[in-house]
Amino acid sequence: MVTRGPGDDARFHALRAGRQLELATLGWNVVGVVVLSFAALSARSVALAGFGLDSVIEIGASFVVLWELSDASSVRRHRALRMIGSAFVLLAIYLAVQSTVVLAVGFRPHHSPAGIGWTATTALVMFALSAGKARTGRALNNPVLVAEGRVTLIDAILALAVLGGLLLNSFVGWWWADPSAGYVILFFAAREARGALRR
């Protein structure tokens, strides 16, 4: 008969918590893609469309982590980190192009109450999920879960940036605020891509 010690129980509970955090992130972002698509089309908002793309990347990252947690071999872990790093690269490229084009052409989106509500709520949810992933990843000594927690953190920061842009556009008329904030997120995305791809 095989018995489990306290360490095994702690790891089992941490793995379960990690999977639950990823499933919660996955579910939130699946709903988010639908909400953001509707809001982006209604407001003709490039920022909301960009945030929707970020949600798609986060969905992919969640699948990668769930795949990695099912078999934490070193080969699978290395591949998972490279996949997450590649997602950061794609996000950085998108933000660079999106922000530059929007600023260059002076594109002015309509107001979006739905976008404001969703991005504000998403920021709170993603900050909480990111903290949980960081804590659980450290408990498991799992760099993939920790790295994906940073993806979630960037998602929360991006939500705040988009929210700020939407609010400034709606109440002050500063249409250029959210594409400018995209450059800040681009910096974080590029830094995390480099860190993940070097492991």
C-alpha cells in the first residue's frame, strides 16, 4: 500500500489550485472575447479589439499551462515556456503596430459603456488570478505557472490601460490616450517574452 506524506498532499492541493486558477482564467477570457468583440464593433474601438486579441493569447496560454501541469517533465516545461514567450512576442508586435497606426491616422473611437464596464471588472479579476498563480507556482516550484501568472498580470495592466483610454476618450476627448498606453504594455510584454524564451 502506497501512502502519501504531508508534502505529497500539499503538492496535490497546489496542483489542483493551479488547474482551477487556469480554468477560471480560461472561462473568463472565453466570455471576454465575445463581450469585447461586440463592444469593439459597436464602438469601432481599436483598443477594445486589441484587448480582445490579448484575451485570445491568454486563452492559449491557459491551455499551455493546463497541458504542462498534466505532466511536469523538463522537456514539456521548456516547450511550455517557449510557447508562452512566443505569445508575448505576438502581443508585443500587435501592440506596436496597433498603437502606431492608431496614432498615425488619428482614429477616434466612439464611446463604449460596455467596454468600460468589462475592462474595469477584468482588471480586478486578472489581478486576483495573477496573485494566485504566482503563489501557487512558487509552491509547486513551477516556472511555467509563474510565467503564465505574469501573462495574467500583463492582461490586468492592459485592462487598466484600455480602461484609462476609454475614460479619457469618453469624458475628456483624448482619443490618443489608449494607443499611447499601448506602448507601456509593449515594454512589459517584450520583457516577459525575453525572460520566458531564455529559459
